[in-house]
Amino acid sequence: MLAVIGAMAEEVALLKADLVVGRTERHAGIDVIHGYYQGVELVLAQCGIGKVNAAICAQMLIDRYEPRSLIFSGVAGGLLPNMRVGDIVIASNVVQYDMDLTAFGRRHGELPGRDRMIESDPALVQAAADAFDAAFEGVENGPNLMLGTVASGDKFVQDKDTLRWLQREFAAFATEMEGAAVGHTCSLNDVPFVVIRGLSDTAGASASSDFAANLAMVCRNCFDLLEKLIPVVGHLPVEVETDPAATTAKPN
């Protein structure tokens, strides 16, 4: 089974409309739709905005539905000058930029005993990039694709000082409010994940108005990628680790 999460209703609406729905359940205040998309069994959830909501949703889906992998898809603010609204960033890594233990000699985003950068599953990143090509290759004025770090924090960024700091501190391509929380949760549970973000704004002074104006178009771009990605991810092989202690030796 595959799990798919978005933070807002607009981010899950197009996939929800195309699902062959089996049942809807409610856990921790979150509606979870169990169904099929192009023959792939999945659960779809709208987690709500912010890292706490995202982590609760991801853990709940993992505990109750035991997905083989998890996709988070939604919108974000771009951090590089050459980015355009509608472009797509696939997170090779995610980081919690507002995790601050610098008073104890740690770097921003660093937790004790954990890697500062949380790596997305390489096979899912590659599959998402291939899905982008399948969805947009040859499309006139189609979005650009970037693979890189996505920085998450409980703040909607729209000032140039924060934008510049995120670029320089984390070499981040985009900023949003959920991805690193999902990545951290999946990492703790050994669930492969990938975060896909369409750029609704460029995190500058007009970010809030740009976000509202571009939300529908950017969600469409993300859905066009998911449309190609989900059938592939639903059939990716899962690596199974063998416990040597459980192996029965053959008799001589």
C-alpha cells in the first residue's frame, strides 16, 4: 500500500476526485481515504498545515495502514532567483530549519543523534524525476524541475533576510511547513518517502498574494506528476533485510 499526504484541501483535491474509493476513516481528527488509483492501493490524507500536524498524520498512517512508501505533495516557496511559479522541486533532502540547538554548539536543523539532513529515498526521487519527464516533456511553457534540499519550518517565509539565510545555511531550493516533519517520522519508522513541491511563490514580499493567485495552477502541476508517479511507485520492489540469526542452516 502507498500513502499520499497533502497539507491543504487544494493539494489533495485532484487525486481525491480520481480515486476509486473503498472507505473513509477518521483518526486523530484526520480523514483518511482508502482507495485505488490506476490499480494501486493507497491511503490519502489531508494532514493540515505545519510540522506537528504533518508528523501526527504520517505516524498515524504508518501505524494503522503500514504503507510500503509515502509521498508528500504540495506547494512551497522557491528560494533561488531563477525559479518560476509552477516549477517543481523534488526533495533529495529535507531539513527542519527552525530546529535551533545552537546554544549547545549544534548547527541549525541538527538534532542529537540524528543527521541534520534527512535523505529522501533515492529510488523514489528517481521515480519522481522520471514521472516529471513523462508528464511534462515537450509541454510548451511547462514547469522546470529541480532536485535539492527543501527546508521546513512553522513560518510562512516572505522576507528577503530569511530567504537569503535559508539559501546560505542549508543550500535550500524551497521552503515549506511540513516536509521535514514527514521525513523525520518516516526515517524513524524505516518507511521510504519523497517530498514533491510545486512553487506557488518565490518567498519574497508578495509571497502571500502570489500563493493565493497561483495555488490552483501549482496543484495541477503536482497532480500531473503524481498521475505518472503513483502507478510506478505502487509496483516498486521493496528491499527485504534478512536476519542472519533467523536463517536455518542446511544439514550436511
